[in-house]
Amino acid sequence: MPRAIHAMPFSDHDQAAMRLAIDASLQARARGDSPFGATLVSPAGEVLLVAQNNQNTTQDCTGHAEMVLVREAAAALGPQALKGATVYASGEPCAMCSGAMFWAGIARVVFAATQQDIAQALGGPVLPTGCEELLSAARPTVAVQHGLLRAEAAAALRGAVASAG
Ligand SMILES: [Zn+2]
């Protein structure tokens, strides 16, 4: 029996975790922040924390969802909780967030909307080095996957055009 050539590498658990991140992105938008969310899942598959962008509400330019996630998880659960964990990001993490996840010891990053989707929906500045490019070259390397619920996340971004900033 032939195997599907482009079989999706994602499980139901992956989808559920990404849905939480996309929901958080919509909550961020409703609050007046940029529409991004992220979910932290332990190596055992347990959802540990969901965070959302808070740049506008905290007046902190580093308040990207993945940064908030790393900070809140370390504070609430201790830095060990991040080691070997997976982050699901509704939008492709920027270089700042990719670096933060690397230093936190995250083992795997899954993102939905790409930098291109983000640029098309929101415009604005782009930090050029992509998450996959950066983290695949890191030592130790961080696994990066994308394509999971991309259309859903991109639609959530497009709904945010009016409040982008
Ligand atoms: Zn970022």
C-alpha cells in the first residue's frame, strides 16, 4: 500500500494546541494587542500555558506572544518546565522570539501563519531571518515545523488588519 507522499506530520494533539494559540491570538486582538498567541506543551503532551501578545496593553515592544509565554512559564512553573517542551505559535516567530525559545531550551516549534502571511495581513516591519532558518542552524538544534492550521491562523490575522500596529 503506497504511503501518502505529503502526509501531514501533525496529530490531533498538535491541532488542539494550535487551536488554543489561534484562540489566544483572537483574544489579543479583541484586547487591542497584535493578533498572536502561543501554547506551551510539555514533552509528555500536557498543555502547560497559553499566552498572547501584550505589546500594546503593557507598552512593551518585546511583548510578543512567544516572549510572554517564555517569561510567564519560567515565572509560574520554573525554567525547567521549558526544557524539551514544544511551542505552538499562531504566527511564525520572529528572530527575537526564536532566540528566546532557544535560550529557554525549547525543543520543537510549530507555527501556523508564515512571515509572508503576517506581512500580507498586517504590513509593518519584518525582521528578515525566519524561525526555521535561525533555529535549524542553532546548536543544539530546535525542530521547526509549519503548515498546521495555516489557513485558519492567516484568516485570524486578516481580520486584524484594522487594528494592526
Ligand atoms: Zn517575536
